[in-house]
Amino acid sequence: MSLAWPGSGAPQWWLQIVSLAVFARLLCQPISWRRAALWGWVFATAWLAATFWWLFISMHTYAGLAAPLAAAAVLALALFLGSYYAVVSGLFRAFAPVHKAWAALFFAACWLFAELARGTWWTGFPWGAGGYAHVEGPLAALARWVGVYGIGAVAAALAMGLAQLHLQDLRRTRTWVLVAALALLLAAAHGQRACALGALDGVPGCARSVAGTEGGAQAAGGVSLALLQGNIPQDEKFQPGTGVALALRWYGESLRSAQAALVVAPETAIPLLPQQLIPGYLEGIAAHFTQGAQAGLLGIPLGDADLGYTNSALGFAPGQAAPYRYDKHHLVPFGEFIPPFFRWFTEMMNIPLGDFSRGAVPQPSFAWAGQRFAPNICYEDLFGEELAARFADAAQAPTVFVNLSNIAWFGDTLAIDQHLQISRMRALEFERPMVRATNTGATAIIDYRGVVTHQLPRFTRGVLYGAVQGRGMNAAQDGDQRTPYARWAARWGLAPLWFAAVLVLLWTCVARPGRDQGVR
């Protein structure tokens, strides 16, 4: 399951289905519900720990937590999140229907329930959800309809269907079903090859990365962009004599010198509060944009001891009376806020700016150059249902997403690839471009089809030049260009998926309360 992510050496959508099918096959055996729950716990714990093992680096290498404690913390998180899958695995075994189609639907509902619980309860941590493996592949087309969780449920149903196949079933299967399945596989293989050759620009999820460099040519059309990547080492980022001085000098100069309609600097690009800066520093940056022909968007912490602190982005545009402000809403546990009863744990680590206040949901977009740029900070783009709240009014819906991140906390690991994959899924769900400005990578431009059109090499210092073409700016003239997912998620959040999962679970448990001897 973890190998289905990009950056692991084998990012293939089918690997997620096959690996889940192997696990589903275990649940089809005549075992007790207790044994099934144990297998579910082991499976999920191993999969999740192998997916976000890089949390060890943030806690040990950069926060100073002892290696055994950091490793134990990653395992404890995986065990806790894996418990959701343990519960639904036991539930599936206890009430598994004999009918294979219904068993596949029941397993999909169980999987969907666990994924939703992991993604929303206790602030939620859905990193590694099964649907993210399908940014590329046949199921990517479902993103605009049901989102990442819906894709994960469909993949789970396919996995259970695959797990229940027997040789005699294949012999009885009609020829047209086999032909259709073969055609699907061939189409997927052709799509992967065409993507690799750069031949299918319009295929959802077909990625084609183009490196951009400082002073590089801008893409034709759209709003020209300059995305800053300072590559400030995390162990120096908040050190006054090294990282802070470097960040203030480089970002200050780059914000002024970059030649683009919109210049974007990443999360905490300015690593000090405004009142801690040299007088005139932030005012000089603001004046450059408000009195010129460019706009700027930069990450900076705001607030004070009395009002509280926020992880924020400030926007400056010509003729603007007051700066635009966005405050991060979905904070990282332990890194940005301290959960109840866990202060003892955070006090064992050295985490600067570790207790922020939350911003509201939703917040207005940054209007500039005929577009509505909607910022999100760090892993906020992991929560599509919160981004969807901005789409309640088609006339004010974002036309471009802007992600400002600093994941240098996790070193040069596959966390960078995984976060890029998450952003691509959001682009597919909402059919809006996603612009990413990061400290160490992946600084990139993703179009509305989930295609990476421009990307800087990671762990380099430079400016990514390109352009972005927003969508849905004039709803009255062009019609409502919100995707079905954006429309229903803006109104109800994840409630429709919760309802579908619970309905199937309750119906199955009531209709068949006993156990059988294994789905055959």
C-alpha cells in the first residue's frame, strides 16, 4: 500500500488495489471477527507507518527528541490510526454477506468509514488515504464527482471483487466482461505510456514536469507567476545569526526583483513577527507592491501574546488600502498547537512558533489580475472538504489555489512527493490550478487537470517562473464551473459520504446479523 505513493520507487495505481485485495482475501477466510480485527490492525499499522515514517525526522533530527522516543511516537500514531481499520475489519468478518457483489459493497463501506474517521476525528490525519494512489490511472476521472474518499471506496470495492475471484468464476464469466477488463487495462497502460511521452496533455492525472529557473521564460497566457524557493535549512531557519538573516535578505531581495504579475513566498518565508523586524522592512515590501504594477503574497507569523499568534499569509496589490490576510485554519498537532494533556510531550522538543490560533472557515480569496487566489498553508490542502467551503457561492469561488509550505521539517524524503500528489488530487477534485511555493520543494504549478506543468528542483534556491490560467472567474457569463464534488462538499462537507457508509453498514448488519463460514 505504501509503495503505491510517488517517490517510493514504484508509484502505480494498481499496486494499491492489488495489495488491498491481498488483505481483503484474508478477511474472506473463515476466521473469527477478533482475528480479522487483529489482521486489520497489523495491516493498517504497517501500511501507515511505512507511509509517514518521515515524521521521525521532524521529531528527532530537527525537534531534538531522542531517537527511541521519536520512533515510538511514529509507531504509536500508526497504531492509533490503524485501530479504525481494526474495527471495520472485525465488523466485516462478523457480518460479511455471502453474496459477492454485496460483500464488495460492504467492504467498500467499511473502508470508507475508516478513512473518513481517520481523516476527521481528533482533528484528522488522512495522509496516505488510499484514493491518493489514483491521481494517475482510470479512477482519476472520479475525483470531480466523489473526491479522494470516494475514489478510495471504489478501489476497495474493486479489491474485494478481485479477492473473491476463483478460477471457476473466470471460466463462467462472460467473454464480454473479460474483454472489457482487458480493454481497461490496455487503455490504462497506453495512458501511462502516453503520459511518459508527453503526448496527452488533456488526460486527468497525466503529469508532465517542466523545470523552471530564475529568469526563465514564462508560459503563454494566464497570470505570470514567480514562486520563491529559499531553501533555508530547517535547523537554521529560526536561528537569528544564520537562517533568519539569510531568509530576510534573500526573500526581501527576491520579492522586489522578481518579474511577474504575482510573486509568492512560502510559509514563514519571513520567520519573524512584524514587530520583531527592522523598522521599515515589511513596509518597504508592501510599498513595492502597492505602489507598483505587481502583487505579492508571502508567509509570515502574525499576532502577539495578548491576541494570540497565527500562521498567516499577507497579500499586497497596487492601490490596496490594507493588506490582504489569510490565517491558517487546520493546524498541525504538536507542531502548531498542543492537544490537551500533551504539553509534556511538546516540552521535550524544540519547536518554534508551536502554539497558534486558528483562522476561520471559509476566508475570502486574494483578488488580483482578474483572478481569485485562495491561499492554503502547509498540509491544509490535505483537507479538501475545508477547501470546498470556499465554493458555496459560485460568484466568489476560487479560480486558483495557492499553497504556501515549509516541509523542510521532513528532510529530503518522499514526504515532498506525497504532498505534491495531494495537491494534484485537489486540482482534480475542484478542477482549479494549484500553485505551490515552498521552502525546499516541491515548488510547482499544477493545472486544473492535475498536470504538473512547471517545477523547481528540490533543495535548490531559486525562482520558478510560469503562468497560471484560472477557471470560473465569471460565473454569470461562463456558467457555473464548479465540479459536482465542489458543489455538494461546499454545502454538506463529507456528510453524504458518511451517510452512504453508515447506511450500507447498518443495512448489512441488520439484514444479516450472524456470521458465515467465509465469503467464497
